[in-house]
Amino acid sequence: CVSNGNQAEMHDILFENMRVEFQSNTPKEMIQFEDSKEYDSMGETMPPVLIKCLVSPYSIRVKNADNIVRKPSEKLGDIYDVTYKNINIFTDADIKPVIEMKTRNADKCIRNFTLENIYINGTKTESLDDFDAKLENVQNITIK
């Protein structure tokens, strides 16, 4: 996951030489808010996510005389020039790996992603149709 809030510029990132295994019965994620809470997916499953990139406002903590107040950041950062290279994905036949790239602000597009030598169950990917792609304000995804 490449997640960006506030004003950071995240770029020139390389994910390389990875082997990923996905199952159709992947338990749903949950956030553990305290050490004593045990994981319980309640039997729910989720599709496995290969790539997740988000640009969203984060809350900034601002201290005033009375306490600390959270307010949303007014500035957003950028995510660009990211390469996924030599990735071998092994998955159950009935599922496609998820690619989720989203930003709600069209001025802060996620851009210039390269997927090079990505294989799903031994077959080289040729297009985004090989994935369950969820894209919002994304520019220039190249598959090699």
C-alpha cells in the first residue's frame, strides 16, 4: 500500500522480485485498537489486494489552549513514478488480484505507474483486464 496524505511527494518507488499467494477465502481485514482484542473476521472474506494507492486528506492535530483539535489537512501530496517489476502471483482460479488507486481530488492524480513482468498463475499480464481494477483520477498506467 502506498498511502499519502498531507503534503508528501512519494515518487521513484520500486517493488521488485516478489512472489505473492492469494486465496479466495482471505479473511477480512480488521484494525486492532487494543492488545486484548483478538482477531475475529466474523467469517467475512475480502478480495486480495495486490496494489493499493491512496491520496486522501489526513487529520492534523492542532493544539489550542483547551485541548488538541483535529482538522482535515488542506494540502494533499502526490504519488507518481511507481514500478512493480517481476511479480509472480499465484491465486485461486476464481479471483483476480485487486488494483485500487484512488484520489478524490482530480488535481492530485496518481500517475506514471509501470507494471512490468507481472505473472498471474504463470501467465504474463497484458492489460488491466487481468485485474479487478478500481481506478479514480489515475493517469498513465503502462503494462510491459
